[in-house]
Amino acid sequence: MESTLLLEIENLKKTIEKSTCLNKEYLTLEEAAFFLGISKSALYKKKAMGDINFYQPGGKMIYFKKSELIQWIEKGKLQSVVEVLNESSNYSKS
């Protein structure tokens, strides 16, 4: 019974965190990691390698612009088989 209640509390906490992230333009490191579904250490690595833009006003807290995180996600789009076939068909016609 107690473990079920703890699980429900944890799920509610995650729901609240998600809704908070959706309404903000700039996210903290913790929020950005949650938004991307990756660990904070993975996000730190991506930041350090220059893969993801970040902001550090005053040299303290790290922030990420949500629209730039979305752009980063979209850069990783892989083409479907249909898109590859269409592209190759268009190329061979040229």
C-alpha cells in the first residue's frame, strides 16, 4: 500500500515537472535533461562538446533555450525508407 502511494506521488511529481517545462522558454540543466529524456551527465557532455547551445549569465547557472533544444532534436532526423527511395528516384531522373 505504501509503495503504491509513493509511486503515485512520484508520477504526480513527474507530471508537474513536465507541465512546468512546457510553459518556460529557458530551462535549467535539470529541466532540460528531463525535457530531452537524458541524464544530467549526458547533457553536460553534449554541452561541453558544443553539441547543444547554452547560456550562463553571470557564470553560474546554466540555461538552455527550449526552441534550440527542439532544433537539436530535429537535426537528428533520419530519413524513412520511402524518403530515401523518393530522393534516389529524383536523383536518377536528373
